[in-house]
Amino acid sequence: MDSIYQQRPWLHAYPQWVHHDLSTGPATAIGDFLRFAESQPDAPAIYYFDQPICYGDIDRWSDSLAAAFHSMGLRTGDRIIVDLQNVPQFLVAVYAAWKLGIIVVPLNPMYKEKELTYFCTDSGAKLFLTHDEIARSLDLSFLSKDTQVENIITTSALDFMDPNSPLPEILNTCKKSSVPGCIDLLGLISEYNDKRVDVHKSDPDSVAYLTYTSGTTGQPKGAMNTHGNIAFSARVYQSMMRLDSTDVVLGVAPLFHVTGEVAHAAVAALVGIPVVLSYRFDAGETLRLIERWKVTMTVASITVYIAWMSNPEIRKRDLSSFVKAYSGGAPVSSALVDQFTELTGCYLHNVYGMTETNSPSHIVPLGQKAPVDPESGALSVGVPVPNSISKICDPEDGMREVLPGEVGEIVNHGPMIIPGYWQRPEETRNAIRDGWLYTGDVGKMDEDGWFYVVDRKKDLIIASGFKVWPRDVEDVIYQHPAVKEAAVIGVPDQYRGETVKAFVALKPGVEGSVTQEDIIAFCKSRMAAYKYPRLVEFVSEIPKTLTGKFLRRALRSQQQL
């Protein structure tokens, strides 16, 4: 008899328009783009600030750049670094690479020489594409001395902007300039304007991206995101969010991150809709662009929504078009969802996934409200996506499934799972066993098939022998009306072994009116005695990863200094 997980109880939560199993066939990420670019070349593909760019332009520019790549000796299976902000050139370079069967290694533009050396060396990349301002700030000799990089291409955030239009404030200090030893991207596109290449026929198992994980437990690993993985996940978003030709995507997540790769770029190409890009995140500017382009959808970290709620522009802008708001990448408290809904009228849906699941493994279908776990107060991250199975396993015995309502490790199986890590067979075997991805996240499933993330295994606090999940405490702290951000860790305690400490960032204008004792008393009245924080420290903001996730490990490190 099938286990409760094999029976997929969550299918009852699917709206009628969502198929239990999606038919993707031999779909690929590059195939989705080419199909729409050929059929609707004049349709808008990108709104870069106030500048529209059509699918035909992206197709032609990527043709020219692919020819340039080929002339440089790049061939199928080679890797290139794309070290860019959210600019049109990112997608031009990606599609140019894919037309040759080249693997794209997207990197965060904040990385410096030491980090870049590691990524270039580990991936074996032969080409490095970055902003001219970044190239000027680096000692580029590290590329020729320590890596296999043969060519460096630079581009400006001003490229593809209308020179006759005023610059957005975020680009006011930007100036295009040549960098010695580097090749200008626009010059390459112009030089190879009439050149074409035979488009490589990528299959679903071909690697599209090497997206490096954050490396919380060692050196970062290159997740091999395949064309099939990405094409499938794009279809999940299309189905679960009911996306069609009337939608407009806000590209607020970095394109170098799996959310940007799939929930912005791949989804837009599949449905044939525009993605709004604005270099890097600015709360006021992105709110303006939602109104300007009648944005309907995005997937963003909860820190983006917190920044929007704290920005006065949110009360001035017409956000009525914005009806498909999703948050992923970090736990979301029900209190924050309520605050956003009250402020905008738009319900904030959860989505849960990892780089290794190509963004969504669980999602709250459009129009549904996530239930709250009565025991922990955690807001559900959603139900497993079509074609997949998720289960909760005993954290000590990964083969043993636990019953609904019991806590364990979340384990996923389906077409969204990567085949492995780049040149890391042992780490691949540890994380992916018989096709099942062991996430390292602790959670539970209720009787109806809704999943809840309790926390990361390594974040568990043991206070006086009791288990405390930081998530439980944070969810309560967020209910305090003065709290903007909160993160909880365990710190050493002679009597209790560990005790709970909360780091709290207050909303603007309330500093000084709320004390540590106020926060402690607020929590004490709302949770078990072993859970509430004994220590509270006010901070200006919670430290975050480069992609907006709260960094509990940085807080723990500070306590050890």
C-alpha cells in the first residue's frame, strides 16, 4: 500500500485549472525563448526602467553575441561567467550562450577577486562578462594568472538606455568607459551584427546554468540547473499563478539567483510577457515601476516586501494591477502577510524551494490562503508542485517516513530536482539519494497535505533540554506593531545550556519608545516559558545574504567574538 505521501493528499488543494501532472515533453529553457521570439518578435520582452525592448531585439543581439563567442573559440559545454546586475545584457548573454550550448555561470556583482578566483577556477570558465565599473575596481590580473579565462567583456548599465531620456536616479553616477584589456559588449554586437550561428539543439538534460549555492556548510557548490529543470519550473509558475499574456513580471530578484533565473526570466520567455528590470533593488523605484508598467506578478524575498512597507511611496502609488505577489527564500510570518494585505489589498502568497529544486518545490496556489500550523504558528509554505512528491523523514534515519503532524526533514522528488553538483560526486550522493533531494530543512505536513518549514536543522536551539525553533519565536516577535525585522539565535548559557536571544530592528520613528523588556514581555505572554527570548538586542537591520535572506550564522559569529 502506498504511503500517505505517495497518495499525494495535497492534490485536493489544487485549483481546478491546475493539472495534477504537467506535460512538458522535450521542453527546454532556450526552446521556450526561441519559440516566442520567432512568433512574436515585436512583443515587449523587457522594460528596462522606462525603456521597452522587444523579443526580436533580444534575439538579434544574442545572435550577434553568439557569433562573437564562437569566434573566440567557445564551444558547446564551455562555461562563461556572467557577473551582472539586472540589466538587459544579462539575458542577451544567456541566450547567446545557450544558442551555442554553452553553460552560464551567473555570479553576484558584489564578489571580489578572491571569491571570483574560486568561481572561475571551479567552473573552468573561459570568458568573463561584467560591468565596466566592476572591472575598473578589480585587479584583473588574477584572471590571467589564476584562471582559464581567456577574454573579458565589459558593458555599462547605460547600454540599451535611450540617451535622450533622463536617467533614473539609481544610475545618476554611472558613466560608461572603456577598460584596458577588455572588450566592449556593444562593440562586439555591432561588429558581428550580420553574423549568425547554427543554434545548438539543447536537450532537457543539458546544463543551462551552474548556480553556486551560498556555501553555508563549506565551499560553494555549482548546482547543475538543466534546461529541462528550468522549463518545468517555469510551467509550474505559469499554472499555479495562472499566468497569461496580460501579465507583467517585476524582475526584483537578482537574475544571478535561481528565483531570477526561473521566476522572472524563464517564466517571461515561456508565457511571452515582459519582465521589468531596474539594475538593482530600490524600494521607491520598483514601486514606481509597478505603477508605470502595470506589473501583475513577482516572486521576491520577504525583505523586499518589508522594504516596500517601510517606504512612503507605497501609499502614493497605484498598485491595483499587482495581484500575484509571492515571497520565497526565507520564512514568512503570518503577521507580515496580514500587514502587507492590509496596506495594499494584495494577499502575499508563499513559495518554497532551493537552488537545487530550480525555485519552486512547494507553492500556495493563486487565490488560496496558506493555513497556519496551530502548534508552531508557522505559515504554510504551500503544497508540493505538480509531478512531484514531498515527504517528511526522520532526521536521524532519512529512510523512515514520519506521520502527518510529526516534524522531520523535508525530502523532495520530481522533475525540478537538479542531477547534481558540478564535479562534486560525493556531495551529490549525500544530498540526492535515488532521486530524492534531502533539503536540510525541518518541517511537517498536515493531514491535508500542506507543508510547513520549521527551520534549518543547524539552527535548532536546545534550552534546558527543550527544543526551540527560531522560527516559532520570530513569528511571535513580528506580531509586535513596532517590529520591522527580527532574527533569533541560541547563545551559550551556564544554567540552561543555551538561551534564546532575539535581534530586533524597529520601524522608523519608534526608536526609544520600545524597550528590550517590552519585547520580552510581549513574547512571554504569547508562548511557552522555555521559548520566549531572555535577551533582546536592538539593531539597525538584520544582516542578510547577498540575496536578502537573514543571516543567523553571522549573528552567531558576532556572539563568539
